[in-house]
Amino acid sequence: MRNFSAILKHLKTAGYRLTEHDIDVVCIELSLEQGQRHQAIFLSELDDDDGRPYLRVSTAVAPITTLDMRRALAFNWHSRVGYLAIGDMDGVPHLQLCENRPYEGLDPAEIDRLVLEIGGIGDRMERALSAGGDLY
């Protein structure tokens, strides 16, 4: 995968349910647990300081206002994938689970794995931090 349009083409071909939010930003509506739970996964492009393109895969986990940060960080400590960040959603700060990967070395299987892994871990974090809620 050399650029975001190649990634977008793969996502469409693979049959993911997509909504495009902006140029170089797409949202996958991931269905989990036989449709009982859902998680929105955002894919976007960013560049490092040297101008190398990266794919960012992220998902919202919980609004910061209702969050025990110690529980969130303890959960993150045990996670093998992703890191926590704070992002803004409609003017409200939210805890986000993110993963950044350089385009070089990305192939369709790795993109699928990232989407499913970040989506699944994000949903488990959301469930653990919001008493079973499914907001995202």
C-alpha cells in the first residue's frame, strides 16, 4: 500500500461499511458479536517529520468527562496493540485508542488485522470503562 487511495480501494473491495468524512479520512462501521455491538473505526493519513506517510487507525472509547483515567491506563498497560490519546469529537474530549503504521510494509491483510484488532480492543475498552455501554 503506497497511499491512502490504495487503502480506500482495498476497504471498498473487502466490503467494509464505509463513510467518508473528509479527504484522507474514512470511517468503518464495524459490527461485532453478531451485530450486538458496534464500533466506529477511523482511518486517516498523517506524515511524520520527514514527510513519510503513515496510516492512523483510531476509535473513540469514552468521553473524558466520565472516565476514571487510572482504569483506562491500567487497561492500556495490558494491551499489546495501540496507544491512548485524547481527541475531540463534536467539542467533547474523548479517549481514543490509536495505532500508527508507515505505509511501507502495509498490505491488505495487515490493514484488515489493524481494523479488526483496534475495533475489538476499542469495544472491550468502551465496555469496561462505561459499564457495558455501546456508544461508538
